[in-house]
Amino acid sequence: MVTYLDADTAPLRNTGQIRLYGEEAFAGMRKACNLTARCLDELVDIVKPGVTTNAIDRFVFEFGMDNGALPATLNYRGYTKSTCTSINHVVCHGIPDDKPLREGDIVNIDVTYILDGWHGDASRMYPVGTVKRAAERLLEVTYECLLRGIAAVRPGARTGAIGAAIQAYAEGERCSVVRDFCGHGVGLLFHDAPNILHYGNSNEGVEMREGMIFTIEPMINLGRPHVKVLSDGWTAVTRDRSLSAQYEHTVGVTSTGCEIFTLSPKGLDRPGLPS
Ligand code: MF3
Ligand code: CO
Ligand code: CO
């Protein structure tokens, strides 16, 4: 049986119970998530052929510092970077390094800032220079998956409705949904209950309630859904080496639907694609 907790009084650890947040929390999340979105906006002009993912990581760290925020991934479960940079067939959790980006790459940049205790988690895909049509189509499909998942959020519906909407669209476009990673409750904790699956049926999962805050972050592949994690313990890649894409927003459930906390103030939610 799932239980829901008042976020103001519940202990600060993931007990599997679902926190319901109030107006003060929503205000805090707006600020943290806006900072994350602004960082992702800045990166639009930074991502170019020749730029290393370590340079991107440094920018994310410094932009956080300049704005009073700490990257949540820094020293998280042994991870030592400020961002994840996942290129081409890397599904998620790519570790920034000194290899330059190349013309035609597609890279996901995933940033989570902690501001006044609130976690703002979002990611976008960035085309590097001009990319092949197949890659561009994958970005379009994946972004549409995120939007359709968000459109399924409302109190009374189950979290499975999010996954069902995403899976139906992705598979209808002859793409596949990664099963090994999911969205998550977020707020005072980085990764909290509930898990948000990006596949499944609308009668599955927990009932959504006003005040829940979670991420939706579908990973969609051009080939098969299966992934493996490399020996560094983090980098997840497609087993068939097909291209993979991901976009992520943090949302809060309202009385009528949801508020997207990580929307780009500049309308750059899908860099390189027509908005
Ligand atoms: N930001 C990722 C997410 O969307 C998590 C990254 S954890 C890390 O949940 F340790 F890999 F950085
Ligand atoms: Co997330
Ligand atoms: Co993220």
C-alpha cells in the first residue's frame, strides 16, 4: 500500500512513501529549476564541434557556484562530475572527459542544481553542428514523448498513464523505450519515491495527487531498448549501439494538471529543433 506524507514533517530520506509538497516548496522548486533551465539555455551557444565535455562540466559547476547552487551529482554515490554528458549511443550517465564533441554528434546534457535545499533536475539534447536526419528524427520523437508524458499528469490518474502515453508514441514511431532507468520523485531529495516508468499501462503505478513533484525523463532508442553499463560503473549504452536520446523536465502536480518547473525562459527547450 502506498502512503502519502506531508513533506514539511516527513523524515528526509527515501522511505518509499510519497511526499506531498505545499506552496512554499513549489516556490523553492521554481527557483532551483529555473536556474537549471538557465544553465541549459547558456549551453546552447557553448556546445559546438571541438568543445570537450569536461569544458561543459566546468561551465555547469561555475554557473552553479556563481548563483549559489551546488550540482547534485557532485560526489553523489561516487560520481565526481557536475553533469552527465551522454553522446550518441550513450543512453545516460555519460561521464564528462577530454574528448572533443564532433560535428554530427547528439549529446544529452543533464543538470541538477541544489538551491536552498531544492533539487532542479532537467536535461536536453544538443545537436553538434549539422546532424543526420535519422538523429534529428530521434530528437523530435523523444521530445514529443516527454510532452505526451507531461500531458498525462493530473491528480486522480495513475503514474502508469505517463508511461503508457510515452510508450505508445515511441513505438508507433518505430523507436523503443529504455526500461532500465526511470523518472523519480524529486524536491528535498534528488531521487525519491515514486519511480516514474516510461512504459506500461494507465491502470498501473500510484495515483497522482496534488503536491507531488517528480521528473519525467524518457530515454528513447532508434534500435532495441536494451542497455549495458560500461566498466566505469556509470556509462549506460545501447547494446546494439543504436542512437539514444533523452529530454527531462521536473514537474509538480497541481489541482488541474501540472506545472513544468524546468521550462526554458528563452524557449530553448529543444535546442537545434524548430520550437
Ligand atoms: N540527473 C540524473 C537524473 O535525471 C541522475 C544523475 S546521477 C549521476 O536522475 F550520479 F549519474 F550523476
Ligand atoms: Co532525473
Ligand atoms: Co537529470
